[in-house]
Amino acid sequence: MTSNQRAPQQSLSSAASPAEPAATGAASARITTEDLFAGAREVVLLHNGREYRLRITQQGKLLLTA
């Protein structure tokens, strides 16, 4: 593969489900943004004692900030 070629990405529909182990052997959790945000445009995630804000932009993309 050359430097400007990308490896094919796995689609969400074919990704491992929470009950199936991921390629690394660890289980992967899967949650939809509809469930995570529950109608809100922003959620606060706590990780290692820090707050991170995950927000849905006007274009419908996700933005994570510390």
C-alpha cells in the first residue's frame, strides 16, 4: 500500500457487537449517539479525573474538547 492509500475502514454495521470480542481480545462497548446524548447537543465525559465535552456541531459532526 502506498502512502496516499488508506486501508479500508470497517462500517458500523459490520463492527463487532458488545458481546463479540474485538480484534485485540478486549470487548468493545457500542452505544448510539441518540442513546448517549438523549436529545441533548452536548454531554460531559469524565476520564481520569478530567472533564471532556462531546458536542454535536451544526453540521452533525462530533467535537470533543478538554
